[in-house]
Amino acid sequence: MNNLKKMQGILSEGKVDALLLTSQVSRQYAAGYDVAEGVAVVGREKSFYFTDSRYIEVAQDELRDFTVLEINRENSYSARINAALEELGVKTLGIEEDYLTHSEYLRYEASLHAELVPCQKEISVFRQIKEDWEIAEMVKAQEITDQVFAEMCTVLKPGMTEKEAAAELIYRLLKHGADGLSFDPIVVSGPNTSKPHGVPGDRKLEYGDFITLDFGCTVNGYCSDMTRTVALGFVSEEMSKVYETVLRAQESAIAMTKAGVTGQAVDGTARKIITDAGYGAYFGHGYGHSVGLEIHEAPNCNPSNDQPLAAGVVCSAEPGIYLPGKFGVRIEDVVVVTEDGCRDLTQSPKNLIIL
């Protein structure tokens, strides 16, 4: 079953007559191709894709399962959508309420000839469990990420700024075939590593620093994500202890990750190890989040998720300890949940690397 048919399956439940896909991720998921801009209407038997002159040719070439029509001054989005709704006999239209701004919702509510019904949960649920071909794209993205980490270990030197290191990292991701970045890379050093989402700045790398690299890339829309913390020159006894604690927490949680285990339980396994070591107050974020067409998807591995994970979920594994003003350590892999365990897509070494 292709993704468009999955979307059409929602309509068989009778809640709505058609779906209005306005987010880039849902349009790409349903169409199997990322047309940079546009709107899709998914009907039971026929579906439409509307975009403007900048993208119309590629949409017509790539979107075989859609009737593709151009938006222009004579044919606005609202006019095109209303014509499709009339052709399909639509009275109720499912929308992506999580992705619409308030002004966009009001505009659609005023202009479209159908009742708008929130359907985000139904539209997004399919993306939680990845097909084999989706995982294959994420493997490609992760292979690039692993390759770039290996190169960065030869590039990082004292005197280089965090910004310069980030620039080197981005260049290498694109050089090795990435379509784009999963997110703006986090490249921080020394006391800045205590900031989980620190921004690369002008600080120069120094001997005795931890350096945190949190980055990923996209291949055909699918994301990779990984974090490694390396040291420059030497580490203190405390730095070594914190690193080994985070590594043990991550490896223990990965070992118990499998279908049927709750996200809460996975998080709790890592959190207990960190707490027992005396650092519980310094692990503030959740253990992991799902990854796919977006870098943060559901379901999560955090204290709030008491639902069992399903086989095919792809989730990050990223515990951390952050000591304000001193240093921080995070180690992150991405794993695919299976019936009897999980498959780690991240192949970069996790032992403490001292450059």
C-alpha cells in the first residue's frame, strides 16, 4: 500500500469526505516527492495537487497519482480547492490544525465551501511506523553523518572557533551527498557544552575542552541525527566519569528497547543510571524523540509516554549530563525498534575520543 492509499484509508472511516494537506511533510509523504510549495486535496478516488509556475513542471513530472493544476492570478488556491471539492462532492474537509496558523485557518474557513474538521492525529499517525524503504533513506543519511564525524575528528584543532567548526561540518555534509540539513548543527566547546542546544559562537577550541557535535542531514527528505562529544588533548577525572555515565545510560536503554516497551520505560532506564551516579538533576530533557521526514516526530521516549513502542518506530537515543558553567556530555544514536530489540543505525564509535 502506497502512502496516498494510507491517507485515503482515513476517508473510509467516515469522519471527513476529503483531506487538505498543507504541510510540506504531509504533502511529501502522500505524494512521495517533495514539491517545495503547494496544497493537496486527497479524495477517496481522486486527488489533486496545486502549485504555482515555479514548481508546476516538476509536479507534473513527478506526481503520478495526482491531478496537478497550476495556481495563478486567474485561479487562486481557494478557487482551485473549491472546484476540487465540488467535483468530489465534499462536505467535510479534514485539515492539519497543527501546521496552520490562525490567519491561514480563518482564511480557509471563510473561503472554502466545506466544513473544516481537525484531523492532524489521523494524518500524522502513519508516519510513526516507517516502511523499509523509508528506513533505507535514513540509513543513507546516517552513513553521510557518520562519514562526516570521522572527518571532523581530523579537523578539530585548538584555535578553531565553534563557528568555523560548524562551517566545516556543514560543508562536508553537502560534499558527501546530503540534500540538506536536518537542523542547524550544534557545535559547542568547553563550558558551552553545558547548554544542550547551544549555538556555535566565536569561542576558540582549547586543550582540555569537551566538544559537542549534534548534527544530521537529509536524503530524499528523511533525516539523520547524531551527537558525539569528544575531548581535545586531555580530560579531567570528573569529565571521564560523566562521559562513562552517559555512555552506560545510553547503552543500557538501547539494550532494553524493543516493541511493546513504553517510551517511559526506556527513558527511565537511562535516567536511573544517571540519577544513581548523582547527576539526576543535570539530565533535564527526554531520552529520545522519533525521527523521519521531520527531525522531531512522535512517539517520544520520555517520562510522559506510557504507550508501548511499535516495531518500525525510529527513535533517537540521547541521554546527557550538563553541569552549568563547567561542561556537558551527550551521546546520541538513532535506532529502529524491532519485535525483539532494536537496530542501531549509527555506526560512529562511542568510546571517549581524545583528539
